[in-house]
Amino acid sequence: MDYQSIHKESTVVDTHCDTLKCLFNEFTKPHDSMWKYRGDIGIGKRSSLGHLDVPRMIEGGVSCQVFAVSSERSRTPAFPLRTAIMMVERFHRECESIPQLEPVTSYEGIIDAKRRGKVSGMLSIEGADVIEGRIEMFGVFHRLGVRMVGLVHSLRNQLADGVTDRRTGGGLSELGVQAVEELDGLGMIIDISHLNDEGFWDVIEHTKNPVIASHSNARAVCGHPRNMTDEMIQALAENGGVMGMNFAPSFVHPVKATLGGVVDHIDYIINLVGPDHVGLGSDFDGIPYTPKGLEDVSRMPDITRELVKRGYEKETIMKTLGGNHLRLIREIAG
């Protein structure tokens, strides 16, 4: 099989990047290896900084990129709601100024953009601190185009405990349970990446919809607490959910992270629960460095090449590249 033709035919979906933070001076530092300030040039021009911009998305054949709106307290200043609104507004201004980039909120929007030769961007919230304790704010963010919500960003908030604050073993708070019900009703996809294990199980118990782990890997392959245990992966699969493979080296391999190591996680998950529950969630522009062979978004076709090399059928490859995420988006967001 020709990997290039498979990649071109596929609707490639990446469910997590932190690029929006790089467009704000206050969220970056001049010598920070993780977040390089690019606000003066935006994402419409090719840059040697960071991991992702629209020209490199096009080169890498990425059809839809999910952009995180982040409020993690250790990285961003106070006033999480204001911070989130600023990021949402900047995203929409970038879309208005870049002819090749289309903002989308649905399956049909992604497919239509690809049909017209454009790439698309979808918004997610990474850390529901942004609602400042008011469940009604999810409806506001829905109106602004957000379609995925991560309840926490590693640190504990009013909804749940994150993976960094897992000592107490706490799950969802009462407000967290209300949040799950509200998100289900709005048709917003619940993202369990960054939750502690107890929070994950609480979400699985209370949600009526499939969930996403937008950027988490298999803990059996690499024992990082941000990765998922076999039991969690099996529960997510039974729920109809999808995992997006995170390229963070510490999530890929404890010693040496490579493109092949990322595909090892794909192998493991497919062997465990079948081909319908794995996808891509790079974490580009949110990781300090990348696995060898995945230096930026333009290298995405090399994942397809590796999947072909390992003998996967075209249908499974296309599901992994984006088909599984598209199914989830269609089922929940429309």
C-alpha cells in the first residue's frame, strides 16, 4: 500500500495542541523551551518556532486540529474566564485572517472543509476552572464554538481532582457530576485526560455519552500516571470512547521516545480493545520536546508510513488517523 495516498485520503484529526497559548506574551517566556511566543506572526505563516502552524498542518495532511483553551493555574495568570475568552477570540481572529483555516463545530464542518481544500480548527477547554464555578458558562462556551471540555488540567479544581492532585483519591465533586450532566445535554465531548483515576471512573459512571482521552497513552507501555491502565482503556472502549496518542516523550517511553514508540502504544491499544478506540492527540506546543521522527506537525505522514510498514489494513489506518474521532464528534456534537 502507498502510505502517501492513504494519508491524503484520510481525514486526519489531532485532538490536542497548546498552540493558542503561544500567541500570548503573558503565557510564554523568552527562554522557555516549551512555549515559544508567536503572537506577532500568528499561525498563518510558516515558522521555525514551536510545532504547529497552518502551513505545516497542510504539509502534514492534518484535516482538523483541536486547539486547547487552557487555564492551568501554574501556567496562566488569575481570572481563568477572562483568559479563556481571550484565547477563544484570538482563535476566531486567526481563522478570519487565514483563508485556509476554517473554524468548525461538527462532523459535517470538518468534512466540508476538507472537501473544499481547507484545514479546520475546533476548540476545546483544558481545565474547567474557566467556568468559575458556574455550570451555565458551559452554554456560553458552546455558543462560542467550544465542543470538547476537559474537567481539570492536572490540578484540583471545583469539579474534580487532577492527576497531579491525586493523593486524596477524590473523584468528582457534586459540581463535577452536574458538569457531566450539563455537558452531555449540550452535546459537548467530555475529555478525561488530566483527571486522576478516581475521577475517570466517576465520569464513566455518570455520563450518558462516549468520552475522549484527547491526549493520553497506555500505562502498560509507559508507566506515567497521565497514561491509562488496561482497565481504564477497556472501560473507555465499552463506553464507545476514543484515545488520542500523546507525543510527550515521558508518556511514550521512559528512556528514548521515537515515532515507533508512539505506534507501539497504538499497537497495544488495538490488541487490547480493537481498532475503534485509538487516534491522535499530539500535544504539540505543549511538550518540551518531541519524539525522534515527530519533530512537528509536518511529520504526521510518517505515522501512516509506520502503520503501513507494520501491516495494518487501510481501514484500520484511516480509523486511527481520524475516523474514530470523527465518529465520536458526529455522535455527540453533531
